[in-house]
Amino acid sequence: MKSNWNYPTTMWVGKNRINDLSIACENLNIKKPLFVTDKDLIELQVIKNVLQELKKNIKQIRIFCDFTGNPIGENVDQGVKEFKNNNCDGVIAIGGGSALDVGKAIAFMSCQTRPIWDFEDIGDYWKRANDKNIAPIIGVPTTAGTGSETGRASAIINKKTGVKKIIFHPKFLPAIVILDPLLTLELPPRLTAATGMDALAHNLEAICAPGFHPMADGIALEGIRLIKDSLVTAFEDGTNLEARQNLLAASSMGSTAFQKGLGAIHSLSHPINARYNVHHGLSNAIFMPYVLTFNKKHIEKKISSLSSFIGLKENFESFLNWILDLRNKFNIPHALSDVIQIKDEEINELSQMALEDPSTATNPSILSKEDFKKLYEHSLEGKLF
């Protein structure tokens, strides 16, 4: 089945929709695209096939792939130079969260005079931008996790400070998104699980975030149902197109829903991603039960209702056990110490970084630096609250 959606942006959904990429360029009047993907993906046959098909209709294509996971500001700077030196007029960002974030940031920064850090997601910093000539963006995810294709921000590490920053502007949102499950078939089980848990974290924290936003809540609720119905299937049988399509949708839904807010799962993850280069989905999966149990008294009713909706017993414990069972099935470590070693003196600095993370403001319970220390310590010990 093929579908066209228009929320939160124009989205072309279904098998073989990647064949419409040149039509997307035509619709946006992109004649000289910068094709942004990462070093690993550019070597895959699936990406080579996309480029080969695109070149049938667009002759002037530049490729930028000089980055890997957890991109830094310098990666964006290099991409902007490539964009300007070749007179590009749009960006095709294809890949996982890193490629999408870098591609979006390149399009945005191609017409800015201020450094990228001046547009951090703080207050109305986004109003500092020149938004007149931001290049159009086409977002094509090849993983079902970050949902960056429907996001209005990019996560970029400031190499000087070692801090992952959220760079925000409404025009970061791609003008056209293509969700084609065929592009995710080569994703191995390990990454299928990690990216799926990332999408789950986005939908879950959106539901748990305080505030009145029933649209976000509804989207997140259905996103979690799709993940429950499809993630294990995709993990066990990566060729199942229905499961792959459902996960792509759930990923985009998570990013749409977390306009309402995120929480401590992400606050804890961002410093770990920046300092230790841990995969974001993996760190979210590790921190998830610790944050759930820490926030229990503020979210128990919501989680109980969520449990009932997705076919579990209507209580907090059944949902928590489902999360723990998922992690076991996917061989995701229970303790952070199984992935990295953190010295006691480092916890203090990481806790300060987590406290200052934008996601902290919408955690269900108010958090202090001491709370983050406890969360890191419990996660390292494998001890739930």
C-alpha cells in the first residue's frame, strides 16, 4: 500500500517510494542537490542504487559523506562548504539520525552568518536566524529510530565542550519525507533493536511529559502500539515489510509527538553519547527502566492506561516488565557498566551536563543534579529505584 500524508510535513509512504525521489526534487525545484549520507552507508548497494536511479533525471549531484555517528559541528561546516562551492540548491538527507541531522543542519547553515551554536534550542534563539533562503530538504530515513525526518532540530556535538547540543529552527523540518521500508531491510537485528528502542523512548517520554497536548499524546500512544506489534517481528525477521513500515511510521510519530517534550532518558543519554560515543538508541534503552521507576509516582496512571491500550495488564509493573523483557530479547545490557566504565569523579560532570540538557525541563518530576547522580549510579549498578 502506498500513501501520501501531510502531517507534520509532506510524507510519501510505501514500498518503492524511493523511486519518486527525483519527483520530490522537481516539486521543490531542486536541480543541484547535495546528497548527504554517512561514510558507512555510501558503500551500501541500496544507496548506490538510489543514486543510480536519481542520476537518470538529475545530472548535477554532489555527495557529502565525511562523517559517522554522533556528528560534530565541524562536519556541518565541511558540508556547508561543499554545498556553497558547488552552488547546490537543496539537500537530500538519507540515512540514520546522523545523516538526517547533518543534512538538515547543512541546509539551514548554508545561509547563516552566525555560528551554529547561536541557534541552540534555548528560548527564542531560533529567531536569530536568517530564514529567507534556507535550502529545501528531502528527508529519507534508512533506520526506524530517531525520527529526525519529522523533527525541527538536529543533535550536533560541540567538540570543544564535548556537549551534544540541540540546534533548533522550524525550517529544519524537511519539505518532503520518503518512508520506504525497502531501505531498512539491510539493517541488522542489533541496530533494528537499538533504533526501535530509540523510537519507543521518544513516544514514551512524549506521553509522560507534563502539559496539555492531546494531539501529541494520541500520536505517541499509537506509535507505541505499532512498536509493540512490530519491533520483535522485525528483529526476528528483517524481511517483514509490514513490520518495517510500521516501525518507520512509529519513528516519525515519536519525533512528531515529542514536540510536547522529552525527559530524563534523553538527558542522561546525551552526555554519554557525546563523551563515550555510545549509540543513542542503545543508551536510551539502558536508561529507560531506571527513569521509569524514578518517575513512577508522577506517571503511574498514564503508564497503566498505556499498558491497557497496548494489550498488557493495566498497571505500571506490567509495562516495566515488558520493557525489561524486550531488552533481554534484544541482548541489551541491563547496566550501563556493561557498555562503558565511568569513574566516580566523572559522574559529577555528567550529572551537570544532564541537568542542563533541554530534555530535563519536561521530565515528569523536577530533577536536581543529585537526582542525576543517583540515576547514573543506579544505571551503572543495574539497580532499579
